[in-house]
Amino acid sequence: LQSNIGQFLAFFIGLAALGAATYCIINGFEWSGSILGIGGLTGLVTAFIKGRDSQEKDLEEKRPRSKR
């Protein structure tokens, strides 16, 4: 549950950063917009990768282990 909430919030923070980047670039602040855009995309990618890894770990813990 916490992983899903974290992903959800990271997604909206990333979207806000991309929106701010777009606004900056449209209004002539290309460097600031580029930095915000790269940071926003990096945050989104990181959130989804960590969320996926967390879900895989949860599934691995829930799988029954076979005894040999």
C-alpha cells in the first residue's frame, strides 16, 4: 500500500515538474525548463522502477518455497 501511494505521489510531482518545465520553456527560460524537465522525467522513471522492484520483492516473499 505504501509503495502504491509513493508511486502515485511521485507521478504527480513528476507531472508538476514537467508542467513547470513546459511553462518555463514557452516563456523563454530554456535552461531552467530543461533542468526541471530532466529532473521531472528522472523522478518519474525512478519512482516506477522502484515501485516495480518493490512489487516483485513482495511477490517473491509471498510465494511458497519448495522444500527439496
